[in-house]
Amino acid sequence: MNKLAKPVSHYLSLPYTIRLRRDEEGDVVARIEELPGCISHGANEAEALKNLREMQKLWLDDCVATGQPIPEPEDVEPLPSGKWVQRVPRSLHRRLAEQARVEGVSLNQLVTSMLAQQLGARSLPRPVEPMLTPHAGSRQQRRLHS
């Protein structure tokens, strides 16, 4: 046993990052991001998480017994307050205030919704088809229509 290692109970109490996903057969796959190879399956989320907890203990027991290093989760930074001051041109402020009035929401709600929509749109993967479509002026496009 590694004399420098912390007890397994210490590692079991840490807030490791757990990822869940469905596999091709519909089972739930659970894994701990920081512990390579610490993966389990289950028919549903509860079963996958129960199996993952057992796998985590076995994974940690093995590392402690063999003296292997055990990664710990990184410290998570606290969330920002969600509040900031943003200067905008008066004309934009007026347009936003008018749109909020038309929609019957506060200016804060309108801007929050707009920011969330734009951020969501930016995080979506771009479809492949438009990237494969030749530009109207390209040689390939001209050859296709000749």
C-alpha cells in the first residue's frame, strides 16, 4: 500500500465530473472524466451511476494498492454574479426598450433572452451541406451548370 496516498474515502468524497450518455443499444454509459478508464453501464441512469460508484471504488483501490497517482478534480471557480454594466448607444437602448415594451417584458428579460439565443446559435455545429455546396461563382459550380 502506498504510504503517501490519501485514503480511498477521501477520493470518494471529491466532486469528480460525471458524464452520462446513451450507447447504440440504449444503455446508459457513465464515466468519471478525471479518472481514465473509470466507466460503467446500466439499463438506466440510476443503475449506471450505482455501477459507476462501485467501479470508482475499485479504480481507486487499485491505484492506492499499486502506488499510482490519483487525479483530483480541479477547483471549480464560483459562478460570476450575473450582473454587469454595459454601455450602448442611446439609439440601441431606445430600440431595445421599445421591443421589450412590444413583447411585454422587461428590458433585462429581453436582453437576457437575446443573448441566450445568440449564444445558443453560435454553439450549434454548422451543418455540413452548406460547407460542401460550391460557391455560385466557383469553377466547379460553372462546370455543373454547363
